[in-house]
Amino acid sequence: MKKPPFSYKICSKPFKYFEISSPREGRIPCYSCCPTILPKETGDLAKQDFQDVWNSESYQEIRQSMVDGSFKFCRYDLCPEIQSDNLLDVGALEESKGDGDILKAIERGILKVDSQPDEINLSYDPVCNLACPSCRKDFITTNSEADDLLMNRITDQILGQDLSQTKLIVCSSGDPFVSQHFRRLLFELDGSKNEGLRIQLMTNGLMFNRQAWERMHKIHKNIVMSCISIDAATSGTYAITRKGGNWDTLHKNLAFISGLRLRGELPFLRLDFVVQDHNFREIPAFVEMGKKYGVDQVFFQKVANWGTYSPEEYKKRCIYDEEHPDFKEFYKIITDPILRDDIVNPGNFGHWIGPVKKSHRFNLKNAIYHSFRKRIRWMKRRITE
């Protein structure tokens, strides 16, 4: 029998990750991964409580697809873990590293997870000060009254629950410093009351300035990472990829944020770049810009269609498609030696750039141990049947 594509691999995301998307016609859809990569919904927070969604039938089906190696709900071409060969080897799993729920699913077929999500991505407010063509067709500066009520309810729940040992990602749907809901969250959260709380900021950087930083004083020690989406290395291209942005303001704020990183007040700083036909020639210059600001990583990902492009337009944007008329020029750039620099995170271009996380690789000792445990449990079940 032919083995599934990833029979010796596992993705931990549906065992540890919970994404709350923006309201749609009174619904609040949730996901176990980025919906462009894994579009299957896991539940509706407008009708279900958090725990019901976390162990919903859909979540369990997705977890099963990881256990059986089929990954049947995933977009292989857009997944950075698949494209960079960074999926966990089953033999590398360890309970001491927090892999207990995955091991229960593999060894005993238990797909319900007792622990809370390790990561919660707060993507429920699309309000932003930009109208990037890769994200939306026009500016979204307000929500309907009904949607705002739903978002207020979610924000209340988050502020009222124990966030100890939780990572909050704020946010990948709009900008956290523009959204009234996310500003409230960032300015009201008290890290001292949530031991182990970690926060990852996802922002375009235009409103991440000294004033915003000072208003977040109660969570300074909880912010573990900041990702600044830019998609350009020149002002002309930035005007195309980041409609409504201000190049000078961006660099002023980057200098401030870089200073936070240099002083150790911000543990990790990343610059993000969505690769498309408009900007691919600036990839090497973007790496250099990252070095200039002393960032830890520059991150590259393929442009996705969030419903903003017609099929014909999207085909033009996909410079990485081998049938694109400029693909040969793109390939020469994406394989440039500068992209082998340690600062580069290849995202879903790993099949051209690399590297592989060694901690995810096969561990013979662990593999034998887990195989032995699985066989013992199987024998016990047979005896009791």
C-alpha cells in the first residue's frame, strides 16, 4: 500500500493553535491554522463557547489528518512548514516538550485535547489604516455596529480569562494600533496578572511609535516578538504594495523599534515581505534593509488570494509560478546567495532557499521509545477486549 505523503511527519498546529477570524454575517469563524493554508473552519464563536470549538468535530478531523499523514485539508504549496521541510518528525516528539496531546493522538487515537491552546491568533478585526491590494480591495476603517458588538464580546472574554502560558498573536487581519478592540486589549492587559503570557505583535509599523509603546507599559515584558509588514525596499514600490502608507513615517518608526531591539526591550524583531510581481526585484535590498535595522529575521511568503484578485489578476501576481513570463528572472533572485544569510526566514520559499530546523529532525531514541509505548498500549487493549 502506498504511504501517505507525510506518513512519518506531524504538524503540531491543530493541537496547539486557535485562530479567531473576523465576523461574517453574524458568525465568528475559527480556524486551526492560517485559513489560506488550511481553509476548513473549526467552529463559530458566535454560537459556541471557546472549549466547544477547541474540541469540535472539525478540529478532531484536522488533527486526524495530521496523525494519518494525509494532511488532506492543507494547501501544500502555501504552507511554510511543508515547503521548508520543517514538519516535525514523529520520532522527535517528547512529552517533556509539550507534545503529550500529539502523542495521545498518535498512540491512542485520542483527538480531544485537554490542554488549552498554546497560541491564540486574534484576527477578528480587519480595521486598518492601509488598503494593501494583496489583502483587501479598499480601506476598511470601521465595522458595522453588530460586528463591533461581537468583537467587544470577544475582547471582554480575552481580558477576563487566565492567559498564563498563552501566546497571543495580535493581529494578522488589520493593524492592532488602528483597531479600537486591539488597542483596548494592548493598553489594558496586565502582564503581571498573567504569568507566562507572551504577545506577538503583527503590524505595518506606521502607528508603532514611542507613544504607543508607552501606553503598552503593562505588557512590555510580555511582548516576545514584533513583525513589521512592509513588502518593499523602495518608496515607489511601497506606494503600490502598501496603499495609504507613508515611507518616511515607516522608517522613523523602524528606527525607534530597532532601538527597542538593540536595548533588549524587544526580544525579537522581524520584517515581513509578501512576494509578488510588483516587488520581487527588491528581495535582496529588503535583506539589506533588515540588516540595517538590526532585525533578527526577514520573512518571505507567497502572495495569496484573499478574494481581492480575479483569477487573471492573481496569476499576474504569482511571480513564483514557473509559467509566469518573468519567472526566470525571479528564480535568479530567489536563489541569490544573499538569501542564504542567517537573517533570512524563507517562509514558503524553503524549497528554493532552505534551511531546516534541526530540532525537528528524526531522533532514533525517541522513535524507538514511542514505538515501544504504542505496542504496550496495543497489547493492553487486546488483553482487555
